[in-house]
Amino acid sequence: MTIHFTKLSATGNDFVLIDNREKIFTGNEVALFHQLCQRRTGIGADGILLIEKNQSRDFTMRYFNADGCESEMCGNGARATAYFAFQRKLAQKTMDFEVSQQPYHATVAGTTVRLLMRKPFDLQLSPNVLEETGMNEGGFVNTGVPHYVIFVDDVDHLDVIELGKKYRYHHFFATTGTNVNFVKAAGVSHLQIRTYERGVEDETLACGTGTVASAVIAHLQKKMKFPIAVTTRGGELMVYGDASFENLELEGEVQEIFSGQFILER
């Protein structure tokens, strides 16, 4: 069977998207999805996106991390899927879709996609987990997936892999673990961020849910006002919102890198 795919990048967060409206995949193809995401022996990506039919909304998005396992949400993945859906005329430029049985709303304007996020939950400011000196604990919050935020003075000279692994597997966040964000307050409403992503088990060039989580924590801990500009290693993102966190929006660029096909042997 020949499977068509599209490679997309959302501010450096890259994905392999497959149109699964005909239910080619069940979501249990862990080994295959993991193989496709490998940088040297596969297509290479931070994760797999499946776009599927939905009875009441434009479509359903499912996200699988590079380890092949399904995750609850991916902010940049949702932006990439919205861009694909509009480009392929599966939805209008303003659309409603579903991820993990949660409704999401997105607007596409050229290569810019703005995504309305769900209200964050499980907020814990300063949970007293941080062990390193020279850093400040921001807090923990779930913006679709769990995120731990640490404030640092310098994001450029950090061992993100070593520190990220330490807190990703910290007993405080058992049993599901957490994503880990290292954040610098770089201006009045400007953050710089690097993220270690659970399921990718590596640093990614950007993380949408991590960007929103860091903006929420910065608003609460550092009184930073929305909109908040966030510089990632993959480019610029914007987070819009207010003190209620009812209408948090994530905005940034999406690019279609290439399309291709692979042979699936059943």
C-alpha cells in the first residue's frame, strides 16, 4: 500500500502529516510511527499528525510523539494541521476541530496560523521541585499536556538535555512525566525559551503548548502582560490572552516542507 504524507514545520517543530480520513491507521502503529520520525533512517520529525473525519466539526487531529505513542495535544501540531486542512480545502480559513475530545478553533492567514487553546489546568506555582541553584522555579501547568517551567538568566548556555531528562522523569511528575521549559524573561513582554519534550526525549526547536505554559507562568510570576512574544530556537511565537486564561491564543508561522510517499507492507 502506498501512503502519502506531507512534511510540515510549525516554527521549527516538524511533523509528518497523514490524511487518515479513510482509517488507514488505527493509532496502534507505535513501531511504524517511531520509525518514520527517525532523522537518519526515516522521514524525520518530532511527531506524527493524523487528520480524521469528525461528525460535528471540520476534522479530528491525533498526535503521536516521535516515540510512536499518542499524546493528548500538540499546539504547534494543531497549527500545522489547520494550515494543511485549509490548503487542501478540507476546511475554511476559520475552522473548528477536535483533539482528544476537546474543541479547538484556528484561523489561517497566509502562512500564519492562530490557535485558540483550552483553558490551562492543574496549575501549581512554585511546587518546590527545583534542585539547582542559579535558577528560579516558575511552576507547573497543563496546557493540553503537562509543563514544568524554570526561569533562567541565560538560555543559550544550558545543558537542556541533561536537565530536561532529570525533571522530565522527576518523581514529583510521576507517572506521566512532564515537558520541561527553560525560560528567560528578555523584556517587558518578551520571553526566550528552550524546551525538552516528553515523548521526543530531546530538545525541540519550538513547543506550542510549552510556549503557552511559559507565558501563563510568566504572567503570574513576573506580572508579564499579554500579548507575550516568545523567541524559540525555531522562530517567533505570540501568545494572546488575559488574566482569566479563557481565551489564550497561540500564533506563529507554518511551512509545508515537502510531500512524499512510502510503501506500507501489511
